Amino acid sequence: MSVNREELKQLIDNIHEEDAAEVYDFIGYLNMKREREAIDQFDLDLFTRDKELIRQVQKSQEDRTNGRIYNQEQGLKYLQSKIREFESEQNL
């Protein structure tokens, strides 16, 4: 949709003062929305080029599919065993 900017400027110049703040806020909202969309697209582009991240996501999906996931208690026990294992290796 093409907008005549001069006509838009005239509309803004003729708006009631009490509505000007709302128009100002709305224009700010539109600018912020466009910036957020650009940032999101940039982030998506970065993620799709990160081969290691893609590999990790695929591995995570495979682990979930095959039931290789921990609940909170299992995860804590696993970490505790790894800490004990590490500490016993340090005492050699």
C-alpha cells in the first residue's frame, strides 16, 4: 500500500492536540515492532548458520525420542555421581 507522506504529514499537523500523544505513541510502537522483527530475523539467520547449535538440537530431539532424558531428581543424582567420580580421580 502506497502512502502519500505529504498527506500523512498534513493529517498529523491537523490532529487535535489531545490525540497527538496517542499518535506519537503508536508511531513509536510501529517502529519498535519493526525493529523487533528485524532482530528476530537476524537471530534466526544466525541460528540457522550455526552448525554446532543445529547438531545439539538434533541430538536433544534424538535423546528425547529415545527416552534418554533426566527428570530433576535423576539429573541431580547424575551430577552428584560425576562430582564424586571427578573428586576420586583428583585424589590419585
